[in-house]
Amino acid sequence: MTISFKGAHFPKGVILHAVFFYLRYGVSYRDLEEIMAERGVDLDYATLDRWVIRYSGLIADAARYRKHPADRTWRMDET
């Protein structure tokens, strides 16, 4: 399962980094805008909002698709 970035004006790495940073650390869009500006990427907070809405679900689906179960059976111990 791959995520399509067709039509995006920024590279895939920039988009994934911004979405990951927002979801992982829970910063505000305005703070994330400043963080990305420190890294040389000039963005608007509304763009970040659109990216999170568009790509966060797709990233979660791709992660679930790649996740493998630890074992086929699970047994409860008496302790």
C-alpha cells in the first residue's frame, strides 16, 4: 500500500515530516509553521491543516497494512 503524493507542491519527505511531527508531539499548527520555517520550509498553517486531514488517515492505514501479528494464538496464563 503506497500513499500518493501526486499534485503535491512539496516533496514527500517534507509532508511526512510535518504530519508526523504534528501527530507525535501534539504541537499547534502555528508552532509547527515556525518549526518548519526554522528548517527552511515556508508554509502556512492552513496548508499543514490540509496535510494532516488528507494524509494522517492514509499513513495510519499504511502502518496497519504493514503491521504483522505477533503470534497466531494467544493464551492466558494462570498468574
